[in-house]
Amino acid sequence: MKKILTLSFALLSLNLFSQLPDGSISPDFSLEDLGGSNHQLYDYLDEGYSAILDFSATWCGPCWSYHQTGILEEVWSDYGPDGADKVMVFMIEADPNTSYDCIYGSAGCTGGSIGDWTAGVDYPILNPDADDAAQVNADFAINYFPTLYGVAPNGEIYELGQTSADDWISWTAHSFQMHNTTWEVNEEDCTTSFIDLQVEGGEGTIVYEWSNGSTNQDLYNIAPGSYTVTMTDDNNYEVVKGPIDVDFNNGSDI
């Protein structure tokens, strides 16, 4: 039976996309890591983190090869909570047919394992039981291993695949972080009121398109009204912020 499953996933891995469309809203999960700490995806997103989700199986050769590059460990080290504090990284062993011991490559493994997946890894490894693994597989439409998603703080999910550390950083630590952009509003009159956009993240040059036609980062000398800005960076990633209300009669309204 295991050989049939292995062949099935190998054939499915020839697909170039998963079933979750890029830009759709990610499902949530609540799973324990190997140390017993619980991780709920949307708790981290609500705190402003981006997330990398590595759905793998312990018997999967391409999963092991990518795991061994140390790319995700590099992102975790530089941009995780002990680094720039922008990105969470999770490996999720998502095959319901592998036993718990397979993550360690131990003799008690049922279902197949290439080695000790915990060696040299500091980011959380989630090794759910069969029922939870089946559920997370279904929720995230996992058709093949590995499936690697990036998730923005607003919940948008993108399949970025087995890419480089630079690409992961570009998207999760830069582009996705634009969702954490805030603003301040000064409301006095049409000659002194302004919106000061306090931009977070972004890859390279950010292009601004305001609902009033301005292409500046900030708006000055503006009339009362509701304003929206679309920010687009060098990854062609768009983030819309607003509406931002300006009302001379009611004081600052952020």
C-alpha cells in the first residue's frame, strides 16, 4: 500500500500548481509541535507575521533534498522571532500513513522515512496524528509533497514552491509585510490636512496609486473625504489600504 501511495504522490508532483489558488484566503490550523507547544496559524498572522508552510512527508525524496539545503532554517534564523521577527516557518508532516517516529528516522517508523528531520532544525515541526494530518491535507488541498506555501498577514496564500532563501525573504519578509502599513491623519482644513502613510515592507520600489489620482506616498492639503491607496512593489504584489477618512469636523480619524 505504501508503494502505491508513494507512486501516486510522485505522479502528482509533476503538477505545477496546487488546488489552493494564489491570492485565496488560507485555512487555519491549530497543531502541536514536537515539544508540545500549540501553534495556531491565524494567531501569528494577527500579530503581523508572514508564514512559510512546508507540507512534506518523511518518505519523500524531493522533500528531504529541499529540507537538507537549510533554506528554511536560514529564513527562520534571519527573519524569525529571534531575528527580524517578521516570518514564522513551519514544517508539517502531512501524510496520515506515517507514524510519529518517522520524523526522527527511527526504527519504530511505520510508513517510511529517509532520515532524522529534526537534525539542524530550530523552526517548529508539526507532526500531527493521522486524523489531524488528513484534515490539514484536505484543508490545504495538498496534492503532492512537498507543497510549500507563503501566507501573508491578511491570510492570502501563495504557492512559492522549492525556491531560494532570497525569494522567500523577498515575498514573506518584504512584499507580504506591506499589509502591516499604517497611517496617521491630521485634520485641520483643506490647506493643512494630510495623510502620512507609514509603510512597512515592500520589495524594491513601491508605486502608490491613491483614489484621488495622486502617486505620492503621502497626501497633503486634502479635502474631507474617504481615501484609498494601492501599493505595488517590484514583485508586482499589490496591497490596498483604506478607506482612510478625513473629516475636518471630528478630529483625527485613523
